Amino acid sequence: MVICNCFYNIYLLGAHYNRMKDFSELALEAAESAAGGAGLTERRLSGRLRYLLFKAEGEKGSLGEARYHTLLTDRDLLSVEDLGDEIAVALSRILSGVLGGSERRVLTVGLGNPSTVVDSLGCETVRRLSAGRRKKGSLAAIVPSVYGLTGIETAAIVRGVAKEYAPDLVLTVDTLSTRRAERLSRAVQVGEGGVVPGGGVGNARVPLSGESVGVPVISVGVPLLARADACSSLPAGLVVTPKEIDLLVPIFADILASGIERALSDQLG
């Protein structure tokens, strides 16, 4: 497949490229490469949306022992009018199941660099949430930015806030990477095993997990980055994003925020 600039933005990844391995944060791709898809269960939610569940057992690359839920579509979000609403509803149902009924104080964390469009999804999503006290608890929202701008590990910031706020759960939102360009902006993943900030671009920082933060960490993300070096027409060290990234980030931020708010409304009232 030849990746053409007519369809994708192309960026130089830089020195981190040589440290990258799979360049994928999608659990379903780890499952596909490890065992030809073994361990994946799939259910079709509609003619345009599928749900896949993968349970990672023990250490498998960057995946710890946890469940990973993926919503996958083969449709273009920008050309299908109500697809975003369908994804938001499906996401809320996944999150409601993951959250259970015990969480009452939730800390949401928008990961990424707010000044870089492709990496601002988490920041934009969290800014759309309604933070504050609720009938059955409270919701806090922070945007810690990235180590390169603050000089402080994101995990340290989240751990410090969690110590003061004492949440029952940390919910992170971030841009993810994929090794398959056709999955760019076509998936939403919910992981129950925490997240590694910067892991998708070979600049992995301290993980955000139950061990590092002190409470369970749930992660939500959308793949908006893919490696381009598999294409003979492009030199090594490049990554691609959808051409319409400026439109997709705010749209996905709305979708994720809607799904999260619906799930939290069920939990917190």
C-alpha cells in the first residue's frame, strides 16, 4: 500500500524512531500478531460497528494482564452523519460495565500535548467534561501536559493529585498509535490495564497504573498515528495522521466526552 499525502499528513518522528518496535497501542493488533487473533472475541453491534474484546494474560509486550475493549468501524466518521452518536452510546455501555457500581470519586486525566493537534485529543476531551460534585460523588478533571513541557513526569502529577483528591478511579484519555493506517480514526479502545504516556511514539514515560497511582486506571483512546516506513515510497522515521486531523480531533473529543459523561451519569447521578 502506498501512503499518499493526498490522504494523510506526514511527519518526521525523529530520534525516537529507532526505539520503536510494534508502534501500536491497540490491543487487538497485539493479539493479531501474537497468535493470529487467538483470544479475541467479536460481536457485531450494527452494520457499521463491531465490538472486540481481548484479555491479555500476564506480560505480553507492553500489555499487562487486563481486558481491552475495542469499537471498530470501517466507515468514515466525517461522511456518516450519526456514526459518532452510535460510537458514544456504545462507549458509554462499555465504560458502565468497566466502572461497575462502586466508584464514587473519579479523576479524569487528559494526556498528551495540548499544543499539538494530533496529541491533544485527551486534553480536548477532558475539557468537555462537567467537573464538580454530583449526587453520588464527584468528578475531577486535569490536563497535566507532557514531560517535555513541564519537566515533571505525568505519573508524578497524577499521583500527587490522586493523593489529595483520593479518587476511587482514574480515567485517562489519550491519542493512540496503530500499525495499520486503515485503522486511523476508525477505532476506540478502552483498556483496564493502565496506560504508558508517550509509548506510541517510542518515548515511553512512567506508566499510569494501579501500582503507580494507587487506584485502578482505565484508559480510553483513539488511534490517530501510524508508522509510514512500511511504504517503499516514504523514508524511515515518518509517521502519518489522517489528513483531516484538525476536524477529527474535536469530533472525537465530543464523542468520547459524551460517552464518558453518559457512563458517569449512571454511576454518579
